[in-house]
Amino acid sequence: MTLFQRVLQEYGIRHKLIRPFTPRHNGKVERSHRKDNERFYASHTFYSFEDFSKQLKTYNHKDYNQFPMRLLGWKSPQTIPRDLFSMV
């Protein structure tokens, strides 16, 4: 069992794996890629690989992790661990 799996088990979180090459899931992945393109790739200019890496790190930290998601009850991914650990 991996550390990730142990922590999920400890907090009673069910981790559901999906089958690869499932058309129903492919649509979700494609939508995610389209949104990343709209929010990041198409709206930024990169001058080097290092510049790209720096901007991507900033995007992931500030934009993506703070974006509310329906799946999370309209909370952002960043708030979920904070909420979980504040209960402990």
C-alpha cells in the first residue's frame, strides 16, 4: 500500500480508479485540457522553457488550485486539505 493510499484510508476517503480508454472519461479529460488551454496556454507568452515552467507553477498554484469546483461542493482544491486538517 502506498503512502497516498494509507492517508486516504486513514481519512476514510474512497479513491476510485477509472479504466483507461473509456470514451465517457475521455470527454472529461478533453474538457480539462481545453480549459487549461483557454486559461493558460493561449493567453500567455513563453520566452524559454524556464519561463514556461515558472509561469505554469504560478498558474497551478494561484489559478487552478483556487478555482472552485462543483465536485468539491464549490470549494477550491486548495481549501479541501485546509478544511480536513482543521478538523483534526
